[in-house]
Amino acid sequence: MCGILGEIRREGRVDDVAFVSMLETLAARGPDGAGWRHLDGGRVALGHRRLAIIDPTEASAQPIGNEDGSVWLSFNGEIYNYRGLRDELRRRGHHFRSAGDAEVIVHAYEEWGDACLRRLRGIFAFGLFDERRRRLLLARDRLGVKPLSYWAHAGGLVFASQPRAILAHPGFRPELDLGAFQHYLANRYVPFDLSIYAGMARLPAGHSLVWEDGRLSREAWWTPRYEPRVRDAAAACELIRFHIEDAVRSQLVSDVPIGLFLSGGIDSSTVGAVACEASQEPLASYTIGFDEAESDERRHARLASRHLGTWHHEERLSLADAVALLPTFVELFDEPFYDHSGLPTFAVSRLARRHGTKVVLSGDGADELFAGYLWYESPGRARGLRRRLATWLSGRRADPVRLHFQRTGHLDGEAQARLLKRAEPFDALAHRRRLFHPGLPPVTALQLLDLQSFLVDDVLTKVDFASMACGVEVRVPFLDHELVEAAFQIDSRLVFAQGERKALLKRAASSWLPPEILTGRKQGFGAPLGAWMRQGLAELAAALLLGGSLVGRGVLDADALGGFLGQARPKDVWLVLVAELWARRWLEGQDLAQAAEWARLPAPGAPHQAARSTPSSEASGSWSGA
């Protein structure tokens, strides 16, 4: 895992001083080293910040090239099948100087061209320059685990792991893209290829982008599809068990210690069970808890740790701690980012790094693969019956996309028209309709919708940016593409059997996990936002928003804002508060930690000490009977 940067110019030479300054903004992503190289007479530059995981020697330092220096690569991610690919490429006559995975991509491109992408099993974003053809190839992994932003302008193109590096370019002027901002207000994230910054864009998951002869072309090289072939329950269970085991074991390749993010739910516990079984020594596990019982997962995590035999570490995140972290939270994401579970994700990543763990496995992706979200609930549940009865009485057919927005969205077009000073006509459902396939089984259609939107643009962005800010690599075995493809070959009636969320996953994991983990009802990994609002966060929002940057820039209507703050749901207040903090930091350049309004916050308490690290058998005495 690393931070990558590149620039290609139509004419002239890349500015050395500016490029190095841009690369330095990615230092947290790669604290183990830095490198950059001019190519094509200085018209092209590739840069790299390194987090050394596989082959930490200088032989794998990047940018890395082929034997004659005609192909160069800056790569972020991990290729889990690199050893097999390296063996195949050696048989085809290629020579390697390193024992790492990055060099494998260079030779795979030499051998197969852009088709090499389909041979890579892993998580990645990279820029590869073919000097003979004066051609730049950008690529992002199938599920979008690793991010990639770019700015195409009249003089050339700049790409980077995060927008902050592009923002540091002397020619880029940060301005809010109102259309992208409206998508943020509707969805709580900026979707697909949009960026909050006018002129900037993101490469979507499973896409490649080519710059050749001054022209850009983009294509999707992988798309998830529902192709049901497996309709036998026992066969489906065995298929999923095989692919989970294969995915987890393949992702244990590392030259540094590996740990677990452990919440105690079925997702992280399943990954942990397979990893602990395959590992030759006990693994460390990490979790974050809260004072508020409705959000505290520590009891569940301790139960799972005792079952798995991990060395467990935990910390508590209070409101005062979260307030103290708010400037850091806004700093992490470069764009307005709603998901408050980014706070505990950053805290648990920092905890892992503090204990010497640079690589962790997580359970992200299981909700999309196995229908785990509440909005997939059976139509037979009371809420579903009430909604469908109201729809029937009104004489209208249920609109699944609108229902999905009602459960997961925020401000629709009407709400935005009231709140925004210069709102443009906006369809809050347009992005979801673009990804929704009405001909599929309803739950499957929602799974694919979430897989290509909420998962990549919210969950994976959160995990990558928060963990990499701590110099920690997070691997996601449930998003191994072979497992994803296998899951969508199973009849949806088995995945969501009798309206039960994660029915198939529970059955598949039953030989790894005890009943109390399989059937226990557990919270999602998020902050207790409602309680925090009641404890003073709402006052903070009002202090910051009224007369703030978004009002001053003519984005929010000052008269409407007061009424909004008095009536809005806590999650909608947080949505706009985060946008205000983003604007102050990334548009105005303010130091948020020094903002005058911070005096109104609850005083942060003394830092909490991490729980004593103990093997789970010893730790059990402190919580038995909980």
C-alpha cells in the first residue's frame, strides 16, 4: 500500500519543485520511503510514497521499471497472486530484479498489454507509462478498494491517490462543483466519477484510463453481474466456504505482521476464524468502543477474540475524544465525507499501528455480497407491510429505488432547493436509477446497486483514507473478485433465504463460529451520533454553520439554515456540518484546530489508555457474564 502521483504534460517539463511538494502531501500513506522519476525528456513524472509490506528491500522501491527502462510503474495496493504470475512470466523469458508484486505488473503489461488487468488478483490503483508508445495507463481494481483521482486540463493530466496531491499543483484552483455537492447532500458521498472540486474527477472502480497522443479514453474492464447457476443449498454453502477460505489465505501473504479488525459480528469473525486457523502464530485483534451502549461493540469483540484466541486490544472513544478528532477527521478525507464511522476507523487504525501492526484484515463487503443491510429486510416485516399497504391504498406501485433512497439517502431535490442559495434542478434518484436493474430479483438489484455505489464511494473510501493516514494497510477478503463472482452465481433465494439477512453466510460460517456469534444481533460500526448531538454537537453545528464558509460563499441560504438546524434529523445536521468543516479546511485553508468556535466544544478529556493487551483466555475473566 502506498501513495502514488503522476503528471504528463503536452509540452515542456514537469516542475521538479512543485512535483516533490505534491508528493509530500501523500507522506502518511507511505512513511517508509519516497521516490520519483522523470520520463520522456521530463514531460512525464511518476512519484511514489512507500508503505513497505511485500519485499521491503530497495529492490522493490518505486517507481519501478522493466529491464530496458521502457516501461515504468507507480503502484498502490497488493497483488495476491503475484508469485504465480512471476513464475509464468519467467517461463516466458522475463527477468526480475525484485521479490515483490509491483515488478510483476510491469512484466505482465509487457506480455499481455492492458489485458494484464484481468490476470491481477488483488487491490490496486496504478499509473504505468510506456515510453516507447508515449502512453499512460491508469487502472483501478475491480471493486474500487484503492482510490485514484485525476485532473485533465489543457496542458496535460495529473493523477494521485488522493485529491490533496492535485490540490497542491500550482495550476489547480479549488472551486466547489455544485452538482457534485448536490449529490453529496442526497447520498452522503460524491458518487462514481465525480469530484467535489470542479475540474477534478475520479477513476471509477473496475475502469482504466489511457492518455495517448494527447487524447483520453476510459473504459470499464470489469463489471459485477448476477448470473445464477447454483440453486442447490448445500452446493452454494460449499462454494462460499471454499472461496472465503481461498480469499483469506491468499491475503495472508506479507513480510510484516498481520492483524484483525474485530467487531465481534459474523463478518469480521469469519475472516478472523479462517485467518487464525491458517496462521502459524496468534494474531492481534483491534476494536473501538463507546460510552453509549447502543454503539459499543467491545463485548461482542471480546467474545469473538476468546473464541479465536487472538491478542486483543481495545480503546474507548468518548464524545470529547471525537470532538478533539474532528479537525483530523476533516483533514483525512480531502472531500466532504459524512460517514461518522470514519472516526472509530481512524482510531482503531491508529491503535493497530501503535501496537506495530501494519496490515489488518477486515470484514467489509459481506453486507453487499450476502444481503446484510437492514434495507434488505423481508417484505413480511411490519415496516415493509406498512409501507406496501400505504402504497397500495394510494394506487401506486412501489418504487424500489425511491424506497432505497428513503432508507439510505438524505436531502432530496425539494429539501435542497430550500437549503441552497443557488440550487440547480436536481434528481436525487438519478445516480441510483443508473445502477439499478429492475429485471433482477429485488434484493439482488439492491445488492448490486450498493456494491457499485455505497460500498465503493463511502465504505471503502472511509477505510482506505482513515487507515492509510495511520500507515496501515486494510485488506478485504470478502471483496476478492473470485468470491464476489461466485456469490453472484448463487440463486438469490439461497442468499436471502426466507427473508433472512446473511442467511447463506451464516450457514457457511457455522463450522467456524459458535451460535452466539452467528445469531447475535449487533450494531453496525458507527458513532452514537444521536447521543452526541444531544450532548452538545448540535450547538457546535449551529456555531459553525451560521455565518460560516458555505453561507459566505453563497452556497447555503442563511435564512433557511436556522430552520433546517431546528428541524433536521441528527444525520442531516452532521451531513451539513461536515461539509462546512471541509469548506473551511480545503477551500479556505483554515487551521480547524485553531478555529474560534472550538471554544464552544466540550473540553476533551484526558487521553484514554488502551486496554491491557492480553490473550483472550486471560481477558475472559473481566467480561464473563456480560
